[in-house]
Amino acid sequence: MADVEEFVESAGLHFERLGLSRTAARVMGCLLAETGEAADAPGLCERLGVAKSSMSVALHQLERGGLVERYRPPRARRDHYRLAEDVFGRAFRTKMTEFTAFAALAEQGLSAVGDHPTARARLEHMRDMYAFMAREFPKLLDRWDEERAGGTGGPAPGSAASGPLDGRP
Amino acid sequence: MADVEEFVESAGLHFERLGLSRTAARVMGCLLAETGEAADAPGLCERLGVAKSSMSVALHQLERGGLVERYRPPRARRDHYRLAEDVFGRAFRTKMTEFTAFAALAEQGLSAVGDHPTARARLEHMRDMYAFMAREFPKLLDRWDEERAGGTGGPAPGSAASGPLDGRP
DNA sequence: TAGTTTGTTCGGAACGTTCCGAACGCTTAG
DNA sequence: CTAAGCGTTCGGAACGTTCCGAACAAACTA
């Protein structure tokens, strides 16, 4: 059986490759392994051994990416944080924008190379492939949602939302 | 109509986010916009204004990633480079390994959190979703190959291979 | 054989990024 | 009103990465 801290560090390495900073990535690990009690900034700071300024930046980064939700329980003096309900859906859809970006890049290339046949064929292939992916990948996500909703019969995606720490407005 | 050099720089930015170094990414741009004549290391160095040492490292990086093929035309004194036939398929499949890596990460988390219900549910969701993607995405690639092969009726994917500079052993 | 060209490897410099500590504004409790 | 806690912002330091120039090894030419 592995250690939780080990997992947090692994998560730090993995999520870093998604474009997050190291601390933000480690925060993702903490929130994934969260065992129920609320996560707040001072707690995360002590747990990860980082300055609260870095934590502030990291949490903002995560919040703006839609990966983490910030909420303040009534009468509480500090913010609390949890994973967004559709973190992974969000992550995939962010990745997806890459597809359209590459299709657009190919388009730019096409208008740059003029009418040279082999170059055009290459870039058209690239454009068509990424366009195909941008068109088909969302369907895959939908199929996942359906499969998950139908399979469990339970509530819609986002089971973690109905945890013991629900104090959102 | 955009400029070719602009396109190369755009490609540099885009491919950099795939984990390549900046120079390697710009080389990708050059090879994508290649107008037929062979690309060799000295030529790329001058075109991009980088040292040949950097070029050597970048080309190795691309070659080991399977994105670029190196070949030496008979009686030639320098190596030549071109995009691999299935560059984008290769790129997608590389990306795909990320899916299984994240599924494994979730597994690690599961063995770390023990039996806490909400944490387990979260991590099982993560594991199942990435496993689903790792299972279904290859099918998407296959569908693309079929669609492309059936649509054109032409040769199998990799039309750029039969260009005017075919001197591979 | 001597000379040229190509490609690789290595150490050091330059660059960008991330992180920390300090200062500030804001809210709440006493 | 004072004091304490939380969150944000900023400048500077530390880190890792990338790149360049020089030295080297190998292949070919004359």
C-alpha cells in the first residue's frame, strides 16, 4: 500500500505536464486524496511546505482553469477549496482546444505555402485530421457521460459534490 | 496571405506545448512547410539561425519521438530529414499514453487513501474515465484511417512519402 | 596521406519560470 | 477602536532548461 504523500508527489509530476505549475499540480493531488475534511489555504501551505503567496497564485491558476472551486462556508473566515464537479471533463475539453488550434495552424500553413502540391497535401492532411478529432472527441465525452449515468443509475456526474462539506451559497 | 516564416514561428509555439524544445518545434514547422527540396541540417541551421549543435540535439529528439525520419540519399554526404509518414498518428498515440498514465495515477491514489468512501469514489471516477479514453481513443484513430483511406481511394496514409526525394535504403 | 565536411558531445552562459519573503488592503472578533 | 487573521501583490533570489561555441570522432575527397 502506497503512501498518500507519495501519491501527491506523483500527481504533482503528472499534472505538471498539463501545463500547471508544480505547486498547483501538487494541490491537485491533495484535493484528489482529500479524505473529507475541508481544504483551506493555510492547511495546504503547511501540508505542502510552500509559502502562502505561492499557494494564492496556484489556487488562482486552478480556479481560472475551472479545475478547482472556491467557496466560503457561512460564518467562516477562510476560503475552502475542492475539485470542480467535472474536473476531468474540464481537463479533456481544455485539451480539445488544442485540436482546433492545430487545425488553425495547418490553415495558416496552407495560406503560406501557396500552391505547392506536396506541401499542400501534407498540411491538408494535418488540418483534416485535427478537425476530425475536434469534431469526434466531444462525442466520446458524451458517450462517457451517458455510460456513466446509465451504468450506475445514481446521480448525475459529480458525486463528490454531495460530500459532508457543502457550504456553498 | 501569410508568410512562411510566420508560420514556422507559430508552429514553434504550438509544438512546444507538446513537450518539444523550441528549436525542435520550429524544425517541425520547417518540415511541414517544406516545398519539396530536401531538408538537411546545415540548411535548417541557416534557416532558423541556430547552432548546429542545437540542431543535432533537436533532430535527435524528433527522431527518437518518431516524428522525423532521417535518411541518407545514395552517394550523399549529409543526412536528410523529413516528417515521418504517420507524424500525427504518432503524436496522438504519444498523447494517449498520458491516459493510461493518469489511470495508473488514480490507481496509486486508491491504494493510498485506503477505504475512505468519498475519496475512493473520486479516484475511481478518475480511473474509469481515463481508462475509458485509453480504450476508446484508438478506435477513433482507426476510424480516421478508414475514413481517409476510403474517401480518397488513393494510397494508404502517408502521401508525403512518395515525394521527389525518396532515397531511403 | 592530408584536408574537408558532417555530425556528436560537452561545459558554460543566457533565458524564462517558479518560488519565497515582505508589504498592503480587507474583513472580523474582542 | 484595536488587534488578529486571511488573501493578494510585488521585487528579488533560486531553480531548471535551452542554447551556443569549442573540441572531438568519423567518413569521404583529392
